[in-house]
Amino acid sequence: MEKLSKTSLNYYLSEYLEDLKRAGVKDFRRTPLRFAAPPSPTDVERPAASAESPKSASGKPSESGATQSRKPAPSASDDERERALAQIAAQVACCSLCPELVANRTQTVFGTGNPYAELCFIGEGPGAEEDARGVPFVGRSGQLLTDMIEKGMKIKRADVFICNVVRCRPPQNRNPERSEADACRPFLDATLDVVRPKYICCLGSIAATNLLRVDAPIGKLRGIVHDYKGSKVVCTYHPAYLLRNPAAKKQAWEDLQLLMREMGLFK
Ligand code: URA
């Protein structure tokens, strides 16, 4: 029998749960999904109203834009948020919009982390290791990103959400083409609409310019708090760049401190 990928399995599980619900079954155990780290008690208790009108962790109202609002997720309960992400992941797994990427990928790389995360990191696209394992940022850049999150920001990696501009590995780790980023954009927006992070950190210029739809070098985009549909966005260097240019780690740390100040984690 053909072995199911984890993504397909998630899809079938979510369909199965729907069938059970349609059949009137109300009480069944939650099925943990690959990308869904268990929400922390704070996340579960966070009232829907505070998720809709974000305040910074310091209690200050966000200046960033209740007005530009992201499409509100329909009263997302615990299961609904996880199921919504599983459905996007299933669509991603079937996507064939970018012929060169489809021909070269081992599998799609959807995203990983907590569906209730306040902070989302966006990278460029999967590399060889990510393509092999189906999880973003698990290679050398991923180890550095994990250190930035856990040793620098003192947050658990499992408490944030991590995804990429494109969900298939560009061959030879080339930059994703603009057309590929555009084709994958609905998946990125749909993911952000479900997770609704208060804060986004763009890793490198591909992530920053694609998310914010600006044409500027990363050096000009860092040091500023941008807005994307009500999420505060900080841009910094990509971990792969930092591995090649360790001197830039000082500036990356300044960027993380800016982000932490916005989050009320750093004075
Ligand atoms: N680089 C990225 O931009 N994303 C990954 O997932 C891994 C490396």
C-alpha cells in the first residue's frame, strides 16, 4: 500500500473529523496535527476580543492598524484553527502552479509551530534539508534561527509560527522567482489569516519585499516597525546571510531587540 505523507494524513484526518461531526458525533478526542504545538494556557485563555484588537504585551494599544484589518477568522475555536491550517496544508501539498518547483520538490513545506502564536517568522523558501524533512528551518540556517528565538529572545521555538514565502524548494537554493512568490502568496495570506500573529519577523529581503510589497534593500527596511494587515512587522537579515557574514549578527540582534521591545519583552 502506498505510504501516506504526513500532510495527506492530516488532510484525511481533518476530513474524517468533519464526517464524524456531520454524523452527529460531538465528543471525540482532539487529534494533534504536525504543525500544531499544544497551545499554552495563556493562548487558550486569551479572549477572542483581544486577538481581534491587538494590544502589545506591554499593554499599549497597537498603533498599527485596526483599520487595515486582516480578514477575521470565523470565531476560531481550538479545533477550527488547527483544521483550517490542515486544510491549507492539504491544498499546498496538491499545488502544481510552479512547474520547475513541482518537478524538483520531494514534498511541500507548509509551516510549523503554534497556530496561536503571537509571533510569526517568514523566510524565503525551503532548502535541501527542509525539502527532505517537510519542515521549515531545520538545516544550518534553521539552527541559527532557533538560537535567535530561544537563546536571544528567550521564547520557545514551538511557541512561534514559522513559514516561508514559497512552499517548495527552489532548485540549487536559488531565490524564488517573483511569479513563484505570487503563486504561493494566497497560501501565505491564508496562513496568516488563521494564525493572526500580532508580530511578524521577515527574515531577509525576499521575505520582506514580498510580504510588504516594497522594492527596497533589507538595509533600508530594518530598524522600522512596518504594518501588515494590523500585524507589526520587523525585518532583519536572513540566518543564511548571518552564517556567511557573522559581523551582521550585531545588527540582527538590534532588530530582535526592536521586536522584543514592541512585544513588551525587552526594555
Ligand atoms: N531558508 C529559508 O528561507 N527557509 C527555510 O525553511 C530554510 C532555509
